[in-house]
Amino acid sequence: MAHAWTFAVARDDLTRTSISDGVVPDLADGEVLLRVDRVGMTANNVTYAVLGESFRYWQFFSPSRYGLDPGWGLVPLWGFADVVGSTVAGVEIGQRVYGYLPPASHLLVRPERVDAAGFRDGSAHRADLPSPYNAYRLTTGDAAYRVDEEDLLVLFRPLFFTSFMLADQIADNDFYGADALVLSSASSKTAYAAAFELRGQGPRVVGLTSPGNVAFTESLGCYDDVLSYAQLETLPPVRTAYLDLSGAPATRAALREHLGDHLIRDIAVGLTYQVPNTEAAGEFFFAPVQMRKRGADWGRDELDRRFGVAWRRFVDELGDRVEVRVGAGPEALRTAWLDAVAGRTPAQVGQVLQL
């Protein structure tokens, strides 16, 4: 039997990890076997783990299906996989898909709604989970796909989708009447991709970041102003919407004290510092909600088209500002995970794993 492996983290201690061996599962009728190939590792993946219980991220890849105890979790990753076994018409061995993948060598899926664009995993344990995370897109039917840009896709596409939907929701709500949009963790990929979409739309776009990341964040050219957290008190007292991607309580407290009633919106988007911030903020942004709205407003094809146009602009603008570092195998995946959890990955670096 061919070899398989799984990388897992302890749900109560994200620095405790396990790499276990296994066997490649046999296929039942209606199933397809994917070989996980190339994935990205960013702070976004840490967010999935921190919010694993409350947002059900742990449920996508149940540890029991990989022979693990419930105390372990499989952190979802975005990337590419190849079809290596299929009992489903329309899904052929050798096809390559992009989607939500486990930190493991293989994934069994039950494709439904198969078409030229791809399919959805109809496995029972994923049936009531957010639909966008269950989609697997064929590279041959993906307008955003270019073979020489796979690394950018695994690093940025899920983040850019969140950023694209965040910017769209803000614009869809007339920018909440704000004169300024302030983003924390401004050097993070999700933040600056959102800033790229928002700049020039009306309100000033201001990035808050650590002192060591100010120069890099300024070099991106997507913020009207970049301030270190220590300079927060220089923000002008205008109607401000705060987009919190850091989850740092001290930043929120300082912003509220400085701006007072001028802080008209406080939206949690992520948590770079692994502090759940959904309760402290006024509201929480969840991309699939805005995606469903726009799917109804525009239809799937138009949503895909608009995303593709925005993605192309972003990639062309990004240029070579990101240094892609590629590791190979499960041990490299472990190292990349621990670096992400500890915040050791420099803002300008993107970690890609060839598995």
C-alpha cells in the first residue's frame, strides 16, 4: 500500500505538533482521491486554528478520518492538488484543482455539481459548513490561473478573496460614511490587498503596523498614510472606520480613547496576534456572507469575472515585492507552521510548501 502522512496540531496548544504515517485510503463509489501537492502558509492559517471551534474550521478535515484523537486538529490550507483516483464521471485522473486542503498527503472527497469549472465536496460532514470552502476549481476552468503564478495563488488568492469581499462590503455600504479607513496589521497580506482595493475610492486609507514594518508597508503604495502603532495618536479626529486585522486589545483601546465618537465603525477581520476579537469589536466580517449577497446580486459568473479582474490588477501591481520561500515535505510544513504561529515570518516573505 502506498504511503500517506498527516500533520496535526494540538487544539489546546498550537505549538504542539504531530506528523503521523498512514496508508492511502481506498475509494468507494462516488469518491475521488486528491494528492495534496502545493500549499501556502500564512497568518490566515493561524487564524483558522485560533477560531477553529467557534467558526468550525476544525470540522472540514476531521481528525478521526485520519486516525487521530479528537484533541488534534488539521489546520486547513489553500493550494493545489491532483486527482489520483476517481469513481466519479467528469472528474478525471490527472486533473489539477485549487481549493481547501488538509495538511496531509491525501484527501477523499465526494464530488457533486461537477462541471467544467470544477466541483464541490458533498461529504456529509461538510454539508452544513460554508459553501465557498467546499469548492474545488479545475485549473483548466479558472480564469485567474496561470501555471507560472501558482505560488502567488496559494499565498494570496484566499486572502485576496477576503480582501476583495471586505472592500466590496465597505463600498456597498457607502464606506459607512467614514472619512478615513484605518487598518491594523497593515503589513499583512489581507490588509494590504484590501487597501489596494479601497485606496482612491473616497476615504483616506491608513495603515497601522509595527515600526519594523513601516518601510515595507509604505513601499507597497496602497495606503495614503502608514503609521506605527506608537503614532496612532496622530490620527486626525475625523469619522473613522476601524478594520481590525490584528486583534490586539491595546490598539483597539488606544484607538477608542483617541477618537472617541469619531470612531463610527469597529470591524474585526482577523487576529494576527491570536487574540479572538469578535466580542471586543462592534462586528465581525465573514467573507462568505458578502459572497452570498453578491452571488445573488450579480450571479456566480459575474462575481468570478469581477474577482478575476481585481486579481489581475493586484498581481500586476504586486510585482516582485514578495519573496517566495519554498519548502518541501511534512517537516518543512511543520517548520513553516511554527514560524507562522510565532510570528517569525517577515512581512515580505511568503511561505510555500511542496508536499
